[in-house]
Amino acid sequence: MNTMLFYQALADSLPDMVWGFDENYILRVANPAFFDMRRGLYNSNLKIGDSLFSDVPEEVKNRWQPLYNRGLKGERFMMDDIRIIKGVSTMVRLSLNPVFNEVGEPCGCLGITYDITREAELDLELRNVQSKCKLIHDLNKLQIQPSLSKFFALTEQLNQTSHFSIDDREAMMFMLNQELSHLSVVLNELNKSLSGD
């Protein structure tokens, strides 16, 4: 039974980009998602049995060959990358795993690349929400609640102006304006931060 047929069937069953190559960078297994990605990136007509570097610009080879060599030395690793495929920016995660022969020596690599664009977007959204929550927490330390309480208490007292002298009313208006100014600054900062300015 041909083991490569099993590898190909497994690769074909996955929606992610899957490819395998030998120690000479010859493509031995790949699924349709991998070929679609190669066509989108390099207008490639790569096929099984071709060198991974046969139809790519030299700078692509210079970037990827050292990474593939890490796998061919037995290192297993993952990395994130941004790909521009047909004009669309896509965040991907690459997992490269060495393949070992019968005596335990690396003889090739199996790569899987999957789209993590939405995951990256959600991570960014989460960081933004966490940042805003921290800001609200920090602003709360500026004593918003006591200022609001004081503001409403002073307003209530001013509604009963007949009980106070002109000097008392002027003093209360001064304190009310101070609290209003403090709240205005804090709320403006909060609003700017929450709107992303």
C-alpha cells in the first residue's frame, strides 16, 4: 500500500493549506487549498514533484529556505505571517513539522497553514475592550462617584435658595461649577478614550 496515497487523502480532507516536501524541497504532497494559495500569491502552476522554489521570486526563496531548513534539521515550529492573496490581506499561522525516516533522521517536512484573520481581529478587539475597561477603572479612581454625589447634593441645596444668604448661594454656585468642571474633564477624557481618539 502506498503511504503517499494516505497522506494525500488526509491533506485533501483538510480545509487548511497542507503541503509536504522532501530534503531537496521537492513537493511530495499538497492539497487544493495549498495550490490555490500558491496561485494567488505567485500565479504559480506548481505540481507534485516540482521544487517548492521553481516558480517563485528569489526573495521568496531567500525568506522561506532558511525556515524550511529549520524543519529539515528536525525543528518543529509555528509562526504567524501576513499574506496578500489576490489583493486581500490575510493573517495566517504556519506550523512546520519534520518528517523522520526509519532511523529517526529528518527526511522532509509537513506544513499546515491556516487562516487566523478573524482570530487576530478578535484578539485586537479584546485588547481594545480591555484597554477601555482599564481606562474606566482608572477614571473611576478620579472619584467620579463622589463628584456626582456632591454635584447633585449642591444642586438640591440650590433649589432651596430661600434658606441661604446670597454669600452662601454664591459659595455653593462656585463649588457646583468646580464639580461640574471636574466632571466635564473626566467625561471628556472618557468619551475620547472610548471613541478611540
